[in-house]
Amino acid sequence: MQVKTTTIPGLTFSVMVEEVNHRDALGGLICYVALLYKVDPKTSARLLVRRSRIPGAADDMRREFQQGGIQAFRRLEQATA
């Protein structure tokens, strides 16, 4: 099982994108999940914002935050509320 974590720092909070990818011996996909967290810099508490089981979703989340910044996070918060 492979876990890839990317942290995008911000002024008031950080965004963490965590990708879990599990494959069998032949390379077939067994399990995939991409998780997006809001991380408080003082307490390191993580708040789950979005979860996706679509392969490659972590790259899309990462790209959206690197290009859109805080506006991308606000769009996601409104969509999940």
C-alpha cells in the first residue's frame, strides 16, 4: 500500500492532500482514496473537507489548490456544507 501526502502551506491554515493507492502483484487496483484535510497550524488538528475514490483525484485537488488558493477551499466548503 502506497500513501502519498502533500501539504500546501497557508497563512491561517494548511491544506493536506493524502492519497492511498493499493495494488495487487500484477498491478491491478485494489483500493484508491484521496482525502483533503484542513490542518490547523497550532494544534495540527485535521478536518476532513473532501474524499474521493476516483483514481487520480488527488492530482486534481492538488492542482486546484495550487492555482486557486483560498478561493478553491471556500468553494469546497460551500459544496460540502
